[in-house]
Amino acid sequence: MNNQASIHYGGLELKRESEARKDPEWIQQQWDRSECRVLLLHKDRNLMHWQREHDSSPVAVSQLRAEIDNLLEPAHEIVFLGLENESPLFAADVTHSNAEQFDILVGAYEFIDLREAGWLLSAQEAALLAYARGLLYWHRHSGYCSTCGSPTQSRHGGHLRLCSNEQCERMIFPRTDPAVIMLVEHRPASGPAKCLLARNARFGARMMSTLAGFVDPSESLEDTVIREVYEETGIRVDQVSYQASQPWPFPSSIMLGFRARAIDTDIRIDGDEIKEAQWFSANELKEFGEWGDDQDGYCLPRRDSIARFLIESWIVDTTNYGDS
Ligand SMILES: [Zn+2]
């Protein structure tokens, strides 16, 4: 349980250098090192190499800084990500340039949406590209001060934006929006344990998944779990316990995973956001198909999702207890 390393987009092995990056001279020194590499992004798409026609998996692409110097412009937002095996790694958002300008550079590479390719990447590459995407998305949407409307400027290697109005000087840090995701279980006095899965209107016709929702102001995470489950299915829960988390920078969330115990079992859905909700035993879940497969019947969520992690760890726990 709680094997965080197995959850996609987390577990990034990179020295972020939170203190050193506050010094602009140190950042410049890293940028000037010959082994400095840069990840490129265009409109939230990461540069990757993917020979789809050969059925191969995508790989992340970074460029030596010296080789792309002539393509970078002052309008490009450049952020320091960290030291990877002691070598500096930056990311550059080239959205403000014509995409064609980069055709020359990218050649066999292409800018690909991480939501499409992420689950096929290695865990480290997926985490790295997610980090770059999340940070640069924040920059592109934080160009003006929300207090006085003046332009903001990047500081600390791209981990702070500062309002340029000397009367204001508001500091703006990258933000992450918390969302809870929860597996609700019911353990009857006799018969197999069951868990509650639902089909969201956004999911497509077959995928059943755990419930989820954003945290409201003034709510504890446990409050949100209890409210969301009740709003979406009419089920009351208690014994809310934390399981694991997953960064989800699409665009700026973190998914906080819980398990909760159902107090009652009669499902009531609105049919609007939630199209279908049902109780399933571990044995029934084992019959589910794989996401993306072309077959009839229900399927599990994608393998790179924390929903999948919550479901699979519940199946393991339930099977171990011998009550599936
Ligand atoms: Zn301001």
C-alpha cells in the first residue's frame, strides 16, 4: 500500500535547488554550462519522439542549450527545473513563436499533448514533462498582477512572479488546486466486499471509475470526500483515510486519494454529471476490460491514473482478506 513510486507523474528524481535558484547569478551560471539542456513546449505540448507507425513508445526529448540558442527569443518564458544527475535542466515555452519555425529544429520530433502520450512514457519522463508543463502553464496565465493589473516578471528561475508596480510588489507563487478522489467500500456482514464506481458524463460509454471532486473553500479534505460522495451518489460515508496522491498538472491539480466506508448502500444519482453508479466486488472488477481496448463491457480507468491505483490496491487488499 502507498507505493507512491508506482503512481504516474509523481516520484520525480531531480534536485530542484529551491534555495540556490533564488540567485539570478547562479541561474545564469547553470544556463551557461555546456551540458545545460532544455525541454521545449508549445501550447502546453511537450517535445517528444514517437514513431507511431512502428508501434514504439514515445520518449521525451531535451535539446542542448547551445544547439537551440538561435531559436530562443526574449518572448519565450524559460524556467529552471533542476539538476538532473548534476546537469542543469531548463524548460522553454515557445508558444509565442510560429510552430513552423520549430519544424526545422524538431525534425523527427513533434509537440505532443502529455495527456495523450503520458501513460506510455517511463515514470521519470512522464513526471519531468508534467512538471515542465505545469510550471509553464502557470507562467502563461500569470502575466498580470491580480491586485493592481500591472505586468508581472519571473524571478527565482521561474518559481515566483513579482508584480512590476513598485507600490504593489505582490509575489505570486505557482498554485496547485487540490482535488480529492476516493474509493468508497462496503463490507457487509456476509458476502463479498464491494466498492462504488461511477461513470462520469465525460468518461465515454464504458469506463467506470472512482468518484472525485474539487475542494471548496473552508473544507477539510475529509469534508470534501463526504460531501462529494453524497452529492454524486446519495451515499453517506465515514472512516475517510488517506491513501496516496498524484500530481495532475492538466492544468494545475493535485489528486489526493482516499478510501472511505459507506454507511448506506442505496445509490441515487442525478443522471447529469454521473450517468451510472454501481457496487462491484473484486471478482467482478477482475473481469473489466482495459482502457482503450475495443471490446464490450466495462473497463477500468487508464493505467496512469490514481483512480486505477486506488481500485487495484483495493482489489489486492480485499483478495488478501479472502472476502472477494
Ligand atoms: Zn500588483
